[in-house]
Amino acid sequence: MPNSLPELPEQPDMALDQAQRRKVLEGIAEKLSEYVFPAAAETMQHDIHQRLNAGGYTDIVSAAQLAQTLTAQIQELSQDRNLRVFFSAEPLPQLDAKSDPTPEELTLQQHRSSLRNFDFNRVERLRGNVGYLELYGFEAPAFAGETAIAAMNFLAHTSALIIDLRHNGGGSPGMVTLLCSYLFPAHPPIHLNDLYWRRDDRTQQWWTSPFVPGKRYLDKPVYVLISQTTFSAAEEFAYNLKHLKRAALVGETTRGGANPGAGYRINDHFWIFIPTGRAINPITGGNWEGVGVIPDVKVPAELALKTAHLMALKTLIENNTEVGLGRELEESLQAVEVELADLRKELISKLGGRQ
């Protein structure tokens, strides 16, 4: 989803006096009015004011502790893991959540993203002509579109595809749509997801594109790897394909963040991420908020890749019509079976014999 939560490095703490603490608390309560669910917002605001007036925060003199305490408090009341309060030791820039970035800021952001290859971490051909795409995030197509197209064109002639989202923290719904478009025919367009925005009382629809550069990946098995780290837009991608019956999900249940939003500055050192919208799947009428996306095949995340590779090879063997390809597939299957067995033993050993 848009504006997924960042992972911030450890940083020095800062002491707070009573006046500073009160201003942060009042600022947090005020910004919660932007939350997508008004009733929940009022509950959280009332709780903060009630605790504040009763002296409930007086023992907190650490800025980092206040951010952690408030995060736990509002998440407990809302059951929304996207709601988070952040502390920054470095002064925060004067940013408005509703303002667009300047051309200079976009250029800098794109350059920084390019140094990560726009989160396209690995693209390769595995044994048995099985394609593999590892994504660490979903960058906007305006930045990462060419890289995405190059990756899908590289994978076009593989016989099955594994998309690895085990370490993917989310990002742009536009990139979700672009990659999904490669997996479905041009016509008719497929309704993937809706995003409802409370402030404008507006629903934004996302459909597959009638045109993609290069060859579509059709009529071939697709497997998506997920884990407890998979979050936000990565969850949407998996959820879309699961309910459209286009892919088998392998791994662990995801984190459960379906409500997109934005960051709001409180003062020089505090900001809050507030979900201002919610995802609505056109098939289920709901989303994965709080419960995560459940895999079709549940295995530890460490075993997901070999498990999916084995599944792909078995499917290819069952459906093989290519003369002379059967032996290669059987040899690949045997090799991956051994690798999976060894990996399983290694994992059990690490867990002290507990499966």
C-alpha cells in the first residue's frame, strides 16, 4: 500500500520535561482525527486525554519510551498495526502529508532507490526452467517501471514462476498492478483492489492494464512466497493472486497491514503514521488487516523457496508434453528434494530438535 512504514535505525534517546510531553500527546491526539475509522479515532483521542488529565504519563521522561508507549496504546485500542508513533533524534523536516514532493526531492528519492535496484533483488532461472523473482519492495512504476519490465521479460520463457516476497515491506499499489498485469490476459481487465480514502470519501479502483511491454506470463504456474515479514502492498499482491486463483501462496501468514496512509509531523522529533484509507478486495469485500494473508501451503519461511520449487517441478512433470524434457525435470526434482531434506534437517537442528 502507499506510504508503508519505514524501519528506522537505532538512535540516541532524548529526555522530555512535562511541557514537552504534553505537547506531543496533544499533537498525537489532534492528528488522529485523520484516521480512516472515525469511531476508533474518537476512542483513541478520548483515551489519550483521559490518561493525560489523570497524570498517566508522568513517569515517562524518555522520548523513545513515549513513542513506544503511545504506539502500543493506540494499536491496542484500534487493533491496527499500521498506527505507529516515531521518535527521531535528528530534527524532522517541515513536511506536509498532503503536499506533493518537489522535483528535486523526487530526483533524490529516485537516485536512492536506484542504488537498491528499486528493490528488485534477484532475477534468475532455477533448475527445471523455473523462474525466480525476489522483491524487497514495490517501488512506484515511475521509478521502477523499466526494471520491472526488464525482469518480467527475462522470465518470460521460463515454465513456472516463483515470486519471493518474504522480505518485502510493501510500497506502491501501482507496481502491484503492473506486475499483476503480466500474469493475466489483456482482456477482459481484472479488478484487483479498491482503496477507500476517508478524507475525500473517495474510492480508488485498481485494474490490470490492457497493455504491458513485452510478453505476458500466461497459462503457467505461479507461486508466491510469504512470511511474517511480508507487509502492506506485498500482502495485497499475494491476496489479489490468491483470491483470483492465479498463484499458490507458500510460507507463513503475513503481518496483516491493509490500511494505507501517510506520516504526520508532530514537532521536531515526533511523527505518527496514520492510516487514512482502507483496502477493499472486490471478491471478498474485505481485506487482510489484522489477520494477514494465509498461505495455501504452510511451511517455515526458511523452507518456502525449496518447497515452491519442488511444487513447480512436480506440476511441470505432470503436465509435460515436451519431448526429451522429462529426464531434465526428473533430475531437477531429485536434486531439489535432496536440498529440501537437507535444509529441513538444518532448520530442525537450529531449533534444537523442535519441529
